[in-house]
Amino acid sequence: MAKKTSSATEILDHITGDDPELRRMIEVETLNSKIAGMIYDARHEAGLTQAGLARLINTKQPVIARLEDADYEGHSLSMLQRIASALGRRLDVSFVPGTGTEG
């Protein structure tokens, strides 16, 4: 009988097994979701609507809606810098050790 767990990491490890492509896909989706959430949270903390942020960075509201969508894969460094600057923040990007599943 398998040990029960509520750890998301352990559950994902069990589901993905040794499939490096599946792990890579999960890592990409996790990063997209994290970036979308960061944009959403920063905008909310600034008390802005999507339209308000869009005006600050000289774009349209649907662009902000796309950026805040966890399924969006087109985040660009320049757009993230524009958002950070408009919100009085700085963008911090770093390289971190990999999980060994990169290809």
C-alpha cells in the first residue's frame, strides 16, 4: 500500500515519474502561472485596474488581461520591465540551479 501524502511535490513526482518532457512542461506552466500571478498581485497592490495599468505602460487592457492569464506563454523581459517601472518596482531575474530535467 502506497504512503498517503498531501505534498504537491510528492504527488507530481508520483504522476510524472521519470518523464523529463512532462516535468519540463510542468516547470514551464508553473513559471507562466507564477509570472501571471506576480503581475496581478503587483497591479492590485498598486490599486490599479487592468485598464489603469495598460494606460501607464501605453498599451491596451486586453494585453494586461493576457499577461495575467496563467496559460499565456509570451511574457517578454521588456514588457515585464515596463510593468515594474510603471508600478515603482524593479524586476529581478536570476538563474537558479536546475532540477536535472532540462534538455
